[in-house]
Amino acid sequence: MLSAAILMVSGCAGDKPAAEKGSDETETATTADPTHGGWWCVEHAIPEEECSMCSASYAKACKEKGDWCEEHNRAESQCFICDASQAEKYVKLYEAKYGKKPPAATE
């Protein structure tokens, strides 16, 4: 287990991240953006404009529609805790845009 952790930390240290290779689109999609200005919410693995955990207005709209998980404080349709299969629609959106699987949620 310790070996795996060491490999994860040092495995790609010599490679430049894709963002440094000049791809603005990759940087927006995979780099945590504290301003939430990119297309993809890295923390929650959902398009930023649809993230009920980051967007108060989107959360409000979800609550008004009755699409809310009180237990996990997010849209029911985005509650991957209650129903992991809910994530699949967002994975497909990301794959359609970037041609690869999305980065794992950080939160």
C-alpha cells in the first residue's frame, strides 16, 4: 500500500501537466478552479453551471422542482451518494466534450 502511495505521488513528476502544454480546454476541465469559472466542477464532477453544491441559484431551482436530497444537501438528481448511477449522465456529457473519462470528483 505504501508503495502504491509513493508511486501515485511521484509517478508523473517528470511530465508537464497538460495545462502547461498549452491546452486551455484541458486546464479548465481538470484543474480545480476556486472561482468556479470553468465548464467542469472538479470538486463534484458535474458541469459547473449545473452544480447544485456550488451554485446557489441552481440549488434553489432544484429545490423548487422538488429535486433535492436533504440528507446530502444537493440535488437528488446529483446525489451520487444515494444513487451512484446518477453520475453516468455527467460522465457522458464530459466524454462527449473531451473524448475521455472525467477526472474523479475531489469532494
